[in-house]
Amino acid sequence: MTTQTAPAAKDVSTPQTGRPAGTTAVSGGSAGADQPPADRGRTSIADVVVVKIAGSAARDIPGVYDMGGGLARTLGAVRDRVPGGRPNVGRGVKVEVGERQTAIDLDLVVEYGVPIAEVAQDVRVNVISAVERITGLEVVEANITVNDVRLPDEDEPGSTAEARVE
């Protein structure tokens, strides 16, 4: 019986931390058979993981219509309508991830008529709870910017509204 080995991975680690770029260590590990199994090795979480968790948690809150700024939202809406295109759950989310902490910035579009301060508070609580529970990182801040309000009579970008000319 022969064993196959995977090709060596290219080292893209940063000189300061020795970890791959865009990742953070959640737990430092020790090597050696004398260590308990839970302490052998290191766990790294990529920034994109925190972005997706935060984006998903924010979208779960009633009153959040969409996320992202104007241009990002327009381009995202067009891409989402392409057959096979998947919504970008991370649109409107930026994160900064350190060794044990993270900071999150969210850009929201809310529905007209909802209390914006309450929606922002609910988003903040849900995002912090989800990120801390799933990643084990401490969220030091979750900053929310409300970029727009979706009015009931606004058409979607790329909607099939009647054309003015034929």
C-alpha cells in the first residue's frame, strides 16, 4: 500500500506573525506528544470568515433591506440576478482582525418606517453575538452606518419595470 502526499503549500505568511495573510490565530498551540491533544497545533480564522458571519447575522434582522454603499449595492444586485450568481453575504462588511479581537464596520440600507436606532442596536447585538460565539474572537466594536432608506415605491436596480420607449 502506498501513501500519497499533498504538494507543499506555498508560504504566503506575513513576516510579522508568520501566519498566512488575511488570517488570525485564535489559539496558539504547542508541539509534542506530552501536550494534550487540544493544545497541539494552531487555529487560524481568515478575515473573510468574520465578514461572512457578520453579514449573515446583520441580514437576519427585520428592517435591514440590504447592505453596502450605492455602487456596491447596484453592482451586487446585477450580479445576483445573473443565472447561477450567488448573493454576496459580505457586501457592506469590513473587518479588522487581530490575535484575539476583531472590529467590524457595517453599511446598511433599512426599510422606510422602521426605527433606525433600534434596527442598528439589534444588528449590533446579533453581529457581536454571532461572531464571538462562532469564532471565539472578542468583538471590540461594531460600527454601523445607515447609507440609505428603501422607500416602498422604489424600483429595484435592474427591475422589469415598463420601458418608456420601444
